Amino acid sequence: MSVLVYVENAEGKFKKSTFEVVSYAKEIAKQLGTSLTALSIGNVADSALAELGKYGAQKVLSVSNDKLKSFVNQAYASIISSAAKAEGSKIIVLAASFSGKGLAPRIAVKLEAGLVDGAVELPELTGGKFIVKKNAFSGKAFAHVELTSEVKIISLVPNSYKVVEHPETATVTAFESTAAESDFGVMIKDIVRASDKISLPDAELVVSAGRGLKGPENWAMVEELANLLGAATACSKPVSDAGWRPHSEHVGQTGITVSPNLYIAIGISGAIQHLAGVSSSKVIVVINKDPEAPFFKVADYGIVGDAFEVVPQLIEAIKKFKEVA
Amino acid sequence: MKVLVCISNVPDTTTKIAFTDNNTQFNAVGVQYIINPYDEIALARAIELCEGGKGTVTVINVGDASTEPTIRKALAIGADDAIRVNAAPRDAYFVAKQIANTAKDGGYDFILTGRESIDYNGSQVAAMVGEFLSIPSVSIIKKLDLNGTSATLEREIEGGKEVVETPLPFIASCAEGVAEPKIPNMRGIMSARTKPLAIVEPVEITKVAEVKSYETPAPRGQVKLIDAGDVSKLVDALHSEAKVI
């Protein structure tokens, strides 16, 4: 009856979003008066697996297998489903990461489960109901979705739930892969990771810029500011459409929806489609020379000024702040 | 070659989202509907790959009769024919089941969808259809090329990309980069009216999820303006007041 949480790793290491889902799943298990089991697939060191106890996992199932070292969607879905059956788990939690978005729907069909993809808060459990709040209309609204199936699956938006320590002693047990040969149809040919870059969907701080920067040659200051802060870089749709920046940086209704602690928008006017993608940011700073830019209406802090003057000054001010701190 | 593209009928991206009936219903008054923008990318790539007599593109939509203008738009863009499953799309599981049920005997070489719909943002349908049909699914792709009996896809991952090869048939959900959306020309618009649109009845399944209510994000307080000549004040505020750096 335990809650099952799938703990995703990147090259053998757990990321913050993994600790977020463990913390989130632990709170659900607590409210339901049951225990928490974590499932890891891929080659993760036992010490890292045992560390999941810090966030509340009492049991860790580990599938360690060279064929499963990298993400194989169908095989992973088969294993997670059979682990849920073996544990008698009726609630499965995972991250709404790129992999999680591929996995959760397949698990849902295997287990005839209702799925909330992109949860942003803990479920409401009053009166025997199970209602989960999720992003809808690409950040313009939230929906409260009731799951009525026996098995329920939730994928959690990165950076929407805090990592909470809840020390338990986690026992690590090997779990046998149940994936069939037919689950390995998709072959990975190449993985390209920009190791010096912070991944945008996971980022706690984001520095984003728009057409106000006039051309791709002017992005050096955006990158410098992002590096100084340890932030990911992002952009508006016209910028990625023009090929100044890659599509993977496009934030907005038809791009990536982000929910960082801080979103700095430089030279972005704030079209409704862009605002949709950033509305769940905790703090928004807008730098724009047009005082009428709609972005100021949804900003927490604003500077009316020319980006080419303000941003270099901001970089200097942050350098000074870092020296003191 | 036969390709199936799943399209969703969604409010235009400029729509101000509002709700009625105590926040339980989406307020559709005055709302313009469009093909989900990601589905348009999928459709454009399918048409490119079938150009020059290499194949046919069928679009499928789960919706009531009101979605027909959106389906006709897809036909005008260049799809060869269309199927409408005559039911309100109550949740992703239901929609995926209808698509899988219609596609299972269709002999499609591959199926494409958008990465997610811009209304319910589930990003569930593609992988669910894959599971229902027991075929590979690759979610959130940025590139798609065919090489005979297999396809090479580029999939987005955190901080990078992954290149995968999948045998046919498969289903993939498309994001920006796969293709540029196409604008229908006059000939397309004229011919769309007479292209075949089949209407099929849905299969019933048990409900697994239901939207109980909606809410809009809480408005933010008044913006605090900081003088452009004194940006260190912003750094102070972000540190001591907002506590984000």
C-alpha cells in the first residue's frame, strides 16, 4: 500500500527535482498514514540511494542493469508499473521532466490509472477525494483535477515543491527488471549535454531577454549576468523565431513554462503568450525602456531604462554584492 | 506511406482565460479556436514527408461538430483526409483511447501529435496511444527524419538533446524545431471543402479523471520601480526583501 516515487537520475546522480518529488511523495504518504518506497532505474551508487532516506524514503528499490543505464521509455514504464504492483502501491509520483512526461502516460495505461501531469501543489484529500492542482492554459490558469481511478499517478512540476528533510533509514533492495525484449525498440544513438549550462525547466533563477536586445551579438551581457547569478538563460518567441537563440530557450505559451524563484526579463514587452509561460515565477524583475510595456503590470520590481545601460550596471552591482557576501 | 496526425481544437493564444458557473466551466464566449500550435508543427512535418506522392496524411480530432472549422483548416494546410471522433474530449485517457481505437486497423506508418495542447497541457496523449497500440513513443521531439523502415528523432532532455532511432510504426509528440507551421494557400482552402471527413462514434470507457474547478493566478502587487541610475537598490531588494539571491 506504500506510495511509490520514481527517482530519476542524470548520469548516475540525483538532481534537486528528484529530492522534490521524494519530499512531495513523503508528505502524501504521511497524510495517508502509509510508507514511502522509491524506485531507481539505472546505475546509481548505493550511497546515493541510501541518501533518499533523508527525504523520507523507507525502502529503495534499485534496478541496476547496463541495458537500462540510459532512459528507455517503454522499458522504464514496464518496470515502474510492475514495481507498483509488487508494492501494492495505489499512488505513484514522478517528476514532470522530459523523461517523466514520456513515462507517466504509458504507466497510466498499463495500470488503468488517472494521471495528473504537471501538479503544482499537494493533493487535497478531504472527504475521501483526491484532487490535484495543476497548470492549465499554459500558465494562464490552474485546474483542480479529481482522480477517480483506483491507481493514481502524479507528475510534479520542478521547483514547485520545496525539498523537505524527513529522516528515515532507507533499506536498499535490488529489483529485477521486468522489461520485455520488445520494450527496447528505441535505440539511443547520441546524448549531447551542454555541461556548463543550467537546465531551463529546473532553474531556480532565469535571465531572459527579448527583441529589445536588437541582435544575437548582444547576448554576451545576458550570459554574463546569468553566469554571475548561477541562472539559466531564456528568451522570448520572436528571438527564437529569428534564430538569435535556440528554441529550447523559448519561454511562453508555445514554449517552455517556467516557475523559477526569480525571473529577470530584459527588453521583453510582455505579450500575453509570454506572460503565460512565466506567471508562476515567484519574483519577476522587468527591465524595459518603455514605461508602458505590459510586463510591468505583472512585475514585482521594475527598472525603466535602456538595457544596454542598466544590465552592465546590474552586473557590476551583483559583482560588488558577491564580494561582500 | 500513411501518416496520422492528431489535432486538438484550442483557444487562440491571445485568449484571456476566464471561467463561469462558479469557476467550473471555461468561458468560451467570444473565443476564437485554432489548431493547437504544436499540432500544426506535427502536421507541417507530416506533409513535408509525404510531399511528391510519397504518402498521405490523415488528421484525427476527438470533438463535437463545433471543431469542424479547425479540421477543415488542417485539410486546407495540406492533409489529405480527416476523421472526427464524435465526442467531447473529456480527458487525455479518453482521447488517447479513441485515437488508438481508430488507428489500430488504419495501417499507419507513424503517428504524430504536438508536445502538449495549450489548454490542458497534459502532454499525455502521444505516449498513451503508444501504450494502447504497443508501439514505441518518443515524447517532445525537435527533429524527425525517416530512413526507410526506421526514423531518427531528436528528443529534448534537460540541458541538451538525445538522438534516438525507432522502428516504424511509432508515435512521437512534436515541439518547435520539427518544422515551420504552414499557411494554407488559396488552392488548399478551396479543396479543403471537398476533402473526405469521416465521422466515427466513440468507444465508451470508465472515467479516470475529472476537472472539478479552475482558478486564475493571484494578481501580483503593485510593481516597485527602481531608478535606472541606482540599480544596486535592486540587488539589495532581491537579497534582503525578496530573498531570492
